[in-house]
Amino acid sequence: MSKILTIIFVILVFILGALFYIYNPDPIEYKIEKPVACTTEAMLCPDGSYVGRSGPKCEFKACPIPKDAILEDGTIDSPALE
């Protein structure tokens, strides 16, 4: 009797697994992304400092804003950035 219940249980598990596989409305696709290695290039900023690349697209980091470029009202003076 125990063997019959075990066989029925295994068959039910396989049937439920098959139904879940067939009728899954939103299957998850697993994508393996290749790691990104950025080059060791550096960009010279207007203030004389250097910034490197970072992020998934290997873009240069933003240059620091010079203190003399920030006006009293909090806006940035763009000619000072050139």
C-alpha cells in the first residue's frame, strides 16, 4: 500500500510540474551578462584634476565643479567650466 501511495505522489508531482511549465504566463528568462572591464584612460578636467571611467558603459565620471564657478544664488557659471 505504501508503494502505491509513493508512486501516485510522484506521478502527481510530475503532472503538476508539467502543467506549471506549460501554463506559466510569464516565464523568466535568465540572461548571463558578460562582465565589463573599463580601460584605464583618464580625462583631464578644467581644474587640472583627472577622472577615470566607471559604470556599465565605461563612461567618464563627472569633473568636479570649481568653487569659483558656483555663484551666490547656487547656479553654476558655465564660462568658468571651460
